[in-house]
Amino acid sequence: MNANLHVTNNKNEYYQLAMQYFQNLNREEYGNIDYDDIISKSISILIDHCFIPTPCIEIKLELSKAEKKIGNYFLYVDENKKFIDEFLIT
């Protein structure tokens, strides 16, 4: 995976992609999440992970309410920005 330069040059696109996937979450599956803000936190290239197919790109968003962290959303995509997996931790 030669994604280092591509991710660096397109980080805003990756954050927007994660925002789109987050907005399309099945709210019934995850419960009603009460948040005020979504903060773009990090983008990582995973080369080894115990339960996520690698290599892949991990995009992390932080959910906050009243300036207090209430959870994280993780989106995993391949180098072509195709969905691999997602996790919401609250």
C-alpha cells in the first residue's frame, strides 16, 4: 500500500468520507447518540491489526457534547476508499 502521500495530500477528503459514513449510521442499531460536535481527530495507516483486514486506512472522529468527549467513530477503508469496517464507541 503506497497510501502515505495520497492520504497526506487528501486528508480532508478522508475526513469528509468518515463524516458521510457516520451520518448514515443506523441510529436504531447504535441508539440515539446525543452530541453537539464532531471533531476530526486522526488518520492512520494500519499495517497489522488483529481483526481488521490490513493494510488499510483508519479515520477517527471524536463526538463531543458541551465540550466533553462522549465517544469515537472509526472508519476503515482500503487505499481506494472502499469500505472495510466501522466502529462507534460511546
